[in-house]
Amino acid sequence: MKTGYSVRALCATFEVQRSGYLVWSKAPAGPREQSDAQLTEKIEAVYQKHQGRYGAPRIQIELAEQGATHGVKRIARLMKAARIRGFSI
């Protein structure tokens, strides 16, 4: 986290133990986070393949054809987080 505040000050403000924060920050990514990262890579590949023209619904259809069954809302959420946005002509 890059802010103007120290970890100690932030932990005091949010009433969190500093040691607990440090353990949490060094913990490996959970299964959902790992799955989201892998899916984001697939989304970016489809997006690039279609030169940025596909939005979440079309990307979801193409991924379903590849065997990956994910909801369009999840794909839209990951696209938003990765700042990927389809455009229309």
C-alpha cells in the first residue's frame, strides 16, 4: 500500500494488530483470487484477439465455447478491475 501513512498509524486507526496485518499481507493468494487471475488472463486473450471490440457478454460466450463456464457478471467485474472495456462502432 503506497500512502502517506505508516503501517503503524493505519493499524492504530483501524484497531488492527500490526502483527496480524503483516501476517495477512504475506499470506498466499486464496483459491478464488488465483482463479480470478487465471480467468483475467483468458479474458485479456479474448479481448486482444478481437481487437478490443468484445464486451463481457461476447467474451463469456467465447470462453464457454472453450469450455470455461463463468457468469457474465463475474467476467464484467474482472474486466472492470483490469480496466478492460469493449467498444462499439
